[in-house]
Amino acid sequence: MSRIEDKFDTFWNAHKSNAGVAYAYGHKLIIAWALAIVVIFILGLLYAGKATSFSGIAEASETTIAVPTAAEIVKVHVVTGQEIHPGDTIVEINRPDLTLRITEVTREIDALEGRSNLSSAEIDQKVAEVKASWETRRLTLSSEIRNLEDEYAKNKAIAAKLKSLSKNSGNSEGNDAMAVRIKSLKNELAAGQRSVNEQIALLRGSSKLQKQSGKTEAANLHKELAELKKQEAELIQISKENWVVGQVNARDGEKVSGFTPIVTLTHKTPSIVRGYIHEQMYQRMDVGKHVEVHSISGNGKAVIGEVVGLSSRIVPFDARLWKMPEAPIYGREVTIKISEDNPFLLGEMVAISELGALKKLLSNENKK
């Protein structure tokens, strides 16, 4: 250090007569600060966007047990902080509106099926009545036709034996009138049969249509009943995986309104990391990108995570990540999914870096 001072004094003594050098020597502190600021600014420009790490907080995913309508808490089987496992009962709930609706739908299905059966029986009865009425009319017409045909045949036989009668116009006109009458009755018989067939077809079609309509309505009611039964089964909440009870917000016998959180569950170990990335680096992050998550202390093996969410706006960092309590830091929020098999504690501060970025940085430093 003394050598540098000696050289500086030598330089000063040699050039002290120079006005510019004298001015610089007199304001050396100010000039030193100005040079430092310029250097920092240049370094900022050179390394802008080249940051490889940012901070975050390890959190666990949560789920809330609630019901869509007002309900009564029958029994809460857990307490705050309790670890629960698959198959454990969490809470029993009663919904009077659900019980009432199940009863109503069941009654509607029974009534619909009863009406459907009654309608089919009524239509069958009408078909039988049409057939019976037509059978009576058909027998009458058939009998009248046979009688006329017999009489017509006798008249023709008599006319053939008595040739003199063949010239009698009266008998001829009578036979012709009888033939017309027979033909008319036969036409009436055929028309009546067609009419009956059409009536029966119409009745049968109506029965089929009613049955189809009834089946559709019944199917919709059965579908609704199945959904109601499913909701009824969910009134007894059973754990499907390992959880830790975060908070219990209701007591036995208490009535709660719709969508009110009854029990909050969380995982024992963190499953996501909520990171906060500086503005100069956010363009290098994207959903689906893999990153490394380290303990803030630098100990332990890095955990590989995947970016699953990026906020669409600039937000303030979590207060724990501020450098000074009075100076908030702003950036973009990044949600990273990690395996639950990790060494982090819930709420632990972690460091997040691009995959392999730290190794590259260390490698480059070693090369230098």
C-alpha cells in the first residue's frame, strides 16, 4: 500500500503544476464515487437478464371440505394438526334439502311408472272395444250380404227356368238393384275393416309414443336420483390420501351455510413452491420448464421442479423475501410443482435456479 502511495505522490509532484490534475486530486472522493456508479451501471447492463436464481417459499397444496347448501354438522372426527390416512372418516354432515329431494324424485319415478302401466292397460282396453264393436258390425254386414246373395241366386235360377220372365223388365231391374246393394255392402265391409285397422294402429302408436316419452322422463329422473345418492354418500367425508388437518371451522351439531369451509386439509410436506422472479428474468421462464430448487442454506441435494403457473402481472414479493421491511420488491409470481418426497419444511425459504445453471456458472468460474 505504501508503494502505491509513494508512486501516487511521485506522480503528483511531477504533475502538480498541471491545473487539471490538481483539480482531480482535490476532488478525488467525488470522482471515485462517480466512477463506482458508472461501473455498477455498466455491469448492470452487461448482466441484465443473466440472473440464474431467484427465491421462493415451499408450500403444500390444500383442500377444503364444504357443501353447496346449508347443512348440519353431525360429527367432526378430526382435530387441528392431526395426521389422517386413507379410509379415515373426517366429518359427517346432514343435508335436509338433499333428503327431501331424494324422497320427491323417488315418488315421481313410482308415479310415472304407475301412469305408464295404466295408460298401456287403457289403450289395450280401447283396442278391444274397437275390435268388439267392429266384429258386431262385421257380422251384421256379412249376414245381410249372404242373405242378399242367396236371394239373388234364387231369383236368377227362377229367371233361367221361366224364359218368359227374361223379357220382364221389372224382375231384371230388381235383380240389378239387388246386385248393386250387395256390392255396396261389400264395399262398406272392406271400408269398415280398413277404418278399424287404422284406429288400432293409431292407438298402438299412441301407446308406443307414451311409453317412449315415459321412458325418457323416467331415465332423467333416475339420472338425477343417482346424482343425489352420490351427494348423499359424500356427506360422510372419507380421506382418500394422507393429509394433515390444517383447520377445523365447525363443531358437532352446528349449522353452516353453503360453501362455508368446514375442515381444511394440507399435505405434510411441501408440494409446490411459490417463487418470485425479478422483472429482468421473467422472459426466460415458461410453463412446463424444469428448474432446480435448493435449500436457501445451500445444503442438501437439489429437487427438480416444473413450472406450472406464471402470473400475468407484476406483484409484490412475499414480505419474507424483502431485503428491508420498508422496501417492497416487485416481480412476477411463479408456481412450481415438486415431488412430495423432498427435504423442505412447510414455509421454508428456498432458492430456485434454471436447470443446470449453477453448474454452468461454477464451471465457467473454474475455467477463469
